[in-house]
Amino acid sequence: MMFGEEIPRQPRPELRSEKTVLELKDVKIRTYRLTLENINLTVKEGEVLGLAGLEGSGQRLLLQACAGLLPVASGQVLLDGEPLKGKRSPFFWVPWLAAAVFVVRFIWLIVLLASGQINGLRFAGQTGVAILLAGLIWLIGTVLISWTSEDPYHVFKRRGGAYVPAGRLEEGLVSGLSLTEHMVLAEPKQEFVIDWAKARKDIEERIKHYNIKGRPDSRAEELSGGNQQRLMLGLLDSPLRLILLEHPTRGLDVTSADRIWELFQERRREGTAVIFMSADLDELLDRSDRIAVFSGGKMSRILQTSETSIDEIGHLIGGQEL
Amino acid sequence: MRERVLRTVWPAVPIILAVATTALLVMVYQADPVQTFSALWEGAFGSPQSTFLTLAFWVPLLLASIGLLMTFTAGLWNIGVEGQMIMGAIAASWVALKWTEAMPNAPHWIFLPCSIILSMVAGALWAALAAVLKTRGGVHEIFGGVALNNLAIITTNYFISGPWQPPEGGTFRGTEPFPEYSLFPLYGNTRFAPLSLVLAIIALIAVALALRGTIWGLRLKALGKNMRASFMLGISSEREAITSMMLCGALAGLAGAVRVLSWFDSLRQSISGGIGFLAILIVLLASLRPLLVVVISLIFSGLLTGGSVVELRTQLHSSLSGIIQGTLVLFMLLFGDYRQLFRKRKTPAEEVAEEQPVPVEAVES
């Protein structure tokens, strides 16, 4: 706490469900800067897992890998028991067909050239035609693939996951779009023709529920930082299976932070699991059921919040094993 | 309320300023500005003949601009629109030149729809190439577009001097004229095709409505403003980028078809006449507002067709219309956005103060 007054820790409902939402098996994440290895983790319905550590110790990478934003080098990420991966396009074979068409035609042309049925000039010309044809097939195939494939992160979203990044105007919200427009984009079921009246009603409801200081027509960048944070959380769908949060209450005052966590508690009752990273040790101790501490790309054993202390976490953040 | 009036009236300000500046310039050369501008007006809209000429020039310009509305909304700089027009023109020429030759007994009305469809497909595929180069190959659409523009020009030259050469021998100027039934039905003795204008208006309405009221238009808008955040909100940037580029390419291809099948009657070397680049300018000047695109593109077509009459009437060179265009662009860039204009310039200190104070994280251990 920045000022002396001690704020009592709120009682948290104990939720015990045996249903696994997220499971990480021997996950290895490799970036140019940091490698995380042998990550094994299970998160149950309604559970809150806190990730502690200095900025850049690997907790963000883990969050991103759980959402499909970062590919894992090896191991498996299972969401509700099923591996999390992008949807492969049913047209994945078309570029290969293009290559095959070219190879077959080219071999045939070589045969014709060798047997003296065409001369070198004609051979070159026909090869050019074959390249153009293969290129056309490849182009059409690639367009079809882009239309029909789905990014792992979008699969994650579709399967009830949500990811709230820390960069509000960089990653979370679109500057220049109104709150209503954000609502339309965030809605899971989207009609082709936008029902603006309905979207406006929805966002007004969320504005009230999440105590956002802003109007439906306000643009995202006109809101203050705390209100942007509340907007991002307010745009989340309901019910969700898993929410991943980067610094969920950074920049919020204590009351707002409490309100935000109250709303997460509501979601927990619906079976939503929460994984969040935070630099605020009090928040970690207050809000999570279990805590994993990261230090220089290594994840500690997972601590039960009730059996740990600020000191222990502090030592683990510093890289000391106790 | 004042804001709204200002917003509707404001676009006229740079136009008035440009006209005033050009008038001064004309006076320096001892010509009568009134006479000059009336000559310009007459050249553009004075007689039915000149009006239809302006309209005939306007339609492909409008089509290309409408296409660009989509890509610019999505934040894609589709410089390749010129090449997409050319490919559309080539596809239309193929139908008008070769299909008519190959199927002399087919009903005559069948060729025009084929031309239109094929030109749109060709433009869309050419645009898809630039889009795929961007999304899969990491080639920025500006560089890909410029390269593909050149390739398209080379392709025209190849067809004109190669397989589609007129029988009397190789001039580098164009193919032989297409049969009349394969062209757009022209209005009277002019080069204006009413059908092409109808198609352009349909495209304009469809695109304006789609950008304003559909989830697709909103996705493009979001993408253009912040790609990363749009992705996080669940928009597939690759899919929307390719779609918008292809739709733009289709309209540009149609513009190319209008060029060969109404403005010209054959495939020429300079088939687009810089219309693609002009369209980019128009869309940027109109700051992506469909109605302004219509107005500005009409003004530009008028200036271009009116310029030649100015030369006949006064001793001024026909590049006067170019000067008006230039000053118009300059003043639009300078005064086009009234909000920018009236905003008090901030000192660096004020700018810093306005930014959100970032809270210091309390790491306690």
C-alpha cells in the first residue's frame, strides 16, 4: 500500500471443482531472449492462478502461449482437454497441387525435348506457361486458405477464452473507434448488418455495470487509463472458460480494483478460470488460489496461497530457492 | 450544430482558395481570369459534348476511387490500383478481340457481360497477388503494387506488340479496334456509356453502405486504425486484407474495362492514363468520405477535359488545369482538416502533461 491505512483482505469464496480447464504438458517456449522449459500446469474451473515475477521473467510468454498468441516449441496446451491449435484450411492442398502441376508438366516437357518433338525455344516458352499456370493455382489456393483458416488465438477466443493485454491503446482497444463500435466488434455472435440500436443498448449496460466514465459515442482514447481498463474487461463475453490477464488492475484505484475482482468472483462461480500476472504482491496474495513465481525464465513450483508469504514469493522472484 | 455546418461547408474552402490563387497566377500572365475560367467550365461542362467527355473520363476514375475507399479504410496503401486497372483492361480486350473472333455465331450481347466479369476477376487476382505478397511474403503493399504496376504495363506492351498485333504490322500503339457490339453501348456520338455510370453508382452505394453499416466495414476500419488491437479483438487481419484488396482490384479491373470498351475502342499502351494514381490522390483528399470522393473526382475530370479548351481560347498552356489541380491538392492538405487548423498548437510540455500519468508499480518484497 502506498499510504499507511491497512485495507483488510476480502474473504474469497472457496471454489473447488475437479474439472480441468487448462492443462500444460511439458511445454517449452522459446523466444530469442528467453526459454521456458518443462512447464506443467493444471488449472481447474473457478480457480485463480497468479503469476509473479519481475517484468520480463517469462510470465507474459506463458500467458501468451496459453492463448495461442505464441507458438510452443514443444509440449501441449490443452483447453478443456483438447489441444489448442489453429484451424487448418480444407484447401491446404491447393498450393501443393500447383507445385505438382508444374513438376508433372515440366517433366513431360523434358521428355518431349529429349525425344526431339519440341525445340529449345518452345521448351522454354512452354515452361514459362507452366510456371504461370502453377502460379495462378497457387495464388487462388493461398487466397482460399487465408479465407478459411483460423489463427490459434481466434480458436482460443471461440472456445471461450479471453486475453486482456496490458497495453490498452496498443493492443487492447482501437483508438478512433467509439465504445459502441468496440462492443460490436467484441460481440461473439456477429450479424453481417450491424444492429446499432442493440449494440448501443449493450454498451450502455456494460458502461453501467463496469462503472466506465464515458458515453457510447466516446472514442477509446478519450477515456482515462482506468476507464480504458474497465472497458476492456467490460467487453469480455460471458460466460467464459478461461480469462488470461496481464496486470488486470494496474492504474486503477483500490475501489475500482476491488470492483473488478468482485466481477471476476462472479465469473468464477460460472466456472471461469483466471490466470493473471501482476507486479503487485498484495494483489497476488489476496486474489489467487495458487501462485507461480517466475525468475529469469524459470517457473517455481506452484505455491498454495494459503501456505505462502510475501517473503517467500519475494525470495523466489529474486531467484532464490527456499 | 456549428460543428456540423462547418464540417459540410468546409470542403469548399480549399477549392475557393485554389481558384483564387490560380486567378492571380493567370492575371500575372496578362490573361483574363474570368475568360479563362469560363473557358475551363465550357471545356468541361459547357456543351453536351464536353459534358459527356467529362463523364466518360469520370466513370473509371470514380470506380477506382470507390475501390480504394475499401483498402484505405483497412489501412492498405493499394498503389497497385493502376496495375489492377490495366489487367482488367487486358482481360476485357481479350474477350472483345479474341472471343468475338473465335465465336462469330454467338449472340452479340453475350460478350459485354463476359468482358465485365473477366475484367473484374483479373483485377481481383492481380490485387490478390499484391495482398498475398504482403500477408505471406512480408512485402509491403506499396512496393508490391509498384512492381506489379510495371509488370502489368509490360504485359500490355507484350500483347500489343506480340499476339494481338494488328494484321498490318507492328506499331507500338494499340490493337485494332474491337467490333462495336463488344463495346459498352455508347450514348449518341460520345464516348460516354450510361451503363458504366450505372455500374459505378451501384458500386458506390454498395461500398458506402458496407463500410458504414456492416460488420465487415467496421472490421476494415478497426484494422486500418490498429492492426494488433483488431487482431486481439478477434479480427482476422489476413482475411480482411485480402478481401478488401480483391474487391478494390475488381472495381479497378472494371474501370480498366470501361477505359478500353468506351473511352477507347482498343487496347492501347497507356490504357489507364494515370487514373489509378489520380484516384489515390482523390481518396486521400476526400479523407475516405464517399460523397466527397464523388465531388472531387468530378472536379478533377472536369479540370482535365477542360484544360484543352483553355489553350484554344486563351494563350495559356493547357497545363493550367494541372496547376489548378496542384494548388487544389496543396490547399486541401493545408486547410482540409479544420479541426487541425483551429486546434491550438501545443508546446511539448503541454503534450507531456496531457499523457496519462503511468502509475508507479509498487513492487514490495
